[in-house]
Amino acid sequence: MRKLILIFMIGIFGISYSQKVPAVLKTGFSKEALQQKLEDENGKTITIKQILAQHKGKVLVIDFWAGWCRDCLNALPKAKELEEKNKNIDFVFLSLDRSKEGFEKSLERFDMKDKENYWFSTGWKNDFNNYVDLNWIPRYMVIDQKSSIAKYYAISPEDPELQQTIDRLLK
């Protein structure tokens, strides 16, 4: 009986912490979300708005990840395949590593130095992540050529809707 109760409790605990699809799939960003600051590898500050402006006119995939996240690391090979398959679009990697040192080590350890990387120095809870309902990583978003959100929510680079959205935007 104790084992049954334990299994039940573990199941309930697991379900309560599983990733939930946001109720509203947003298509744009709030002013506060756009003003969210991140840091690049050199410690230079940049806002989400500036990142989007750099990629305006292109399809952009945003990949939320961290070096401590087992699910993110398991997804890395498929994320690289997505990049290889879509050389004509841009990819930006937003790190939720817990420290600048962790961010730098993750970039080196997982061969990410040649990619466009930024780090949320403010941590997980910030205006951008709160606005996009970030409740789990990895998470992928597709941004269209006008900086609007075309695919709001994907938890795997293998999500068929990711590639379908990219293909639709490139037509």
C-alpha cells in the first residue's frame, strides 16, 4: 500500500511540474518584453528589440536553452539538424544559464561559440520570459520577416509545426 501511495504521489508531483502549453498563443511582443536586456559573450548589453531589428526581413528561430538543462542538451543534435536544413534563416540562442561563467562554459563545452548567443543576466523571471510564458526549456519560437511571432510555442526542434512554419514563411 505504501508503494502505491508513493507512486501516486510521484505521479501527481510530476504532472504538476510538467510543461503546459500557454492558453494564449501570442503573435507580437509587449513594449516591456522588447526592452528586456540580455548580454552577449563579451558582456555587451542588447535588448530584444535590437536583436529583432538585426534580423528584420529574415525568418528567425529563437532557441531558449541552458547548459544545465538535460532536455536542452538532448535536443542539441536535432536543433543542429534544424539549422543545417535551414541555412537561409537566422538562429538566435537565448541562454538561461545561472551565471556569466556558466554561460561562457556552456558555449565552449557545447560548441556554440560560432552562433549568435545571448544570456539573460537577470535570470529566468524577467519581462520577456514572463511575457512569452516561458515555463520550460528548451523552447523554440519562429519570428517572421516583420518581427511578429509566427510560431509561439514548440518544445522540440523536431516539432513538425516548426519546419512547416519556416517553409510557409519562405514561400
